[in-house]
Amino acid sequence: MTAQLVFVPKYRHKIFAHEQIKRRCSELFHSIAKQYGMEIIEEGFNIDHVHLVVDLGNNISAAKAAQLLKGISARFLFEEFPWLRSKYFWGGHLWSPAYFFGSIGKNIDDTRAYVRNQDN
């Protein structure tokens, strides 16, 4: 199943204005997806949220995918950029607990274009 997922940092902090955070988060998402049998087809970062088009494979639900992508990426980002915790996320959580999930059917090209153009 192919899905669109949207994640928002807690308190809507604009952490993706930092290019190194955006680049590392992208690397982590791709690595986590590969490890768990998913594929990131498209990604789009805005300064305060990220859109992903993900092929979830056959064995992972959208909820499990969100849990894995958000949980593992947060742990690594906090380890590699400890100033994130002290400057923005003093409560200890990087991602807002909510996420958006949308199933993608025949309009995958439109969704990919929308996600790809998040910075524009």
C-alpha cells in the first residue's frame, strides 16, 4: 500500500530551516524505511513539517510506519544534535504525537508532485 504521511515537530518548531537537520532526517527516514521493508518514494520538507509518500510494503500498517519513522529518527537526531533538546524540545519529544495518513490510489503522480514541491 502506498500512503502519504505528514509529521510535525512538537510545538511546530521550525527545525527544518536548519539544512543539516533536514538532510540528516531525510537520511534517517530512508535508512529506517529500508530496514523495515518500506520505501520512501517522495519526500518534501517545509520548515515546520515533513510530507512523505511511502510504499509500506505488505506487512506494515501506517500507524506502525509512523511509530518507527518518528521514534527512531527522534532518537538519532537528539543524539547527533543535542542542542535540539535544550533549545526546542525541553519536554523530551521531538515529534507531535499526531500524524496525518492518507491512502494513495490512482492519483500518486499528483501526490508526489505536491510532496516534492513543499519548499516552493
